[in-house]
Amino acid sequence: MPPRSSASGGRLFAGRAPLRYFLDTEFNGWGGALLSLALVPEHGEELYLTLAFDGEHEAWVDRHVVPYFDMVPEPLRGPRMSRVDAAHTVAHYLAHDPEPLIVADWPEDIAQFCQLLLIGSGDIVDVPSLTFRFQRLAGFSTAANSRVPHNALHDARALREHVLSLEL
């Protein structure tokens, strides 16, 4: 990726808009533990993580989310990670981008993402400055438009495709 130069106080990057990363998460019911996360950029390498969880899944999550964790391309499959390892993986993934723009269509996705970055009392992983965009998409459902509903990677891809189609 070519280096970006920012204008003073603005968000201009050598005539280019910041790279958007479309975010989706799956979690164990309302306010529950983060189970998986995907960041799908406009172009480039995708990130998909599944997290270790020792508790009991809510019945709906057990039926509609858990069976689909590994229904992703082989290179993106991996072992369940600890929260700290997942946080460091996200930080490493975003390290090349000085000002990533994280786009989500559901507020809980942003909340879960931000919670993941916290790795201890008063401590976060080393991430660049982040900008978040909650993009409300009335009448659009990532799950309904996803190749594998309730899989964070496929849902994030569906979000990306929908948002980009609105810009044509």
C-alpha cells in the first residue's frame, strides 16, 4: 500500500480517502462475550478470528452461530484464540494503516471491537488512531445477504458489498 500523507488537521491522504474496514462480530447473546470478529477491507487481506469461550452458549447462538465458525476459506481458519491474543492480532493487522476507518452497521459490533482492544486494567493493545463509522442501513440485513448467515466473515463481506453498491 502506498504511504499516505495527511494534510494538516484534515483527513486528506495524498488525494485518497482512508481505507475502510468493514466490521462484523458474533457474540453470545445481547451484551455477551465476543465469539468471532472479521475485518474486511475495501481491498486487500481479510482478518477473521474466533475466540475461545469456556462458558455456555445461549441456545440461539449454539444453533445459529457456533456451527458456522469454520465455514470460511482454509487460510482464514485458525484455532480459537484468547482475548489477549486476538487483540494483538487485530493490532498487528491494522499496524500498517495510520488511520483506519472501521465501518459497522450495528453498534454492538463497534462496542465488542473496542472492548477487545482492552487487554488489562488501563492497558490497550498498540493500535493506530481509529475512526469508527456506524452506518445505519434501514432495510438491509447482513445475515440475510450473507453467503453464511451469522458468520462474521461472510456478514462483513455482505456489508462491504452492500455499502460499495450504494456508491455506484
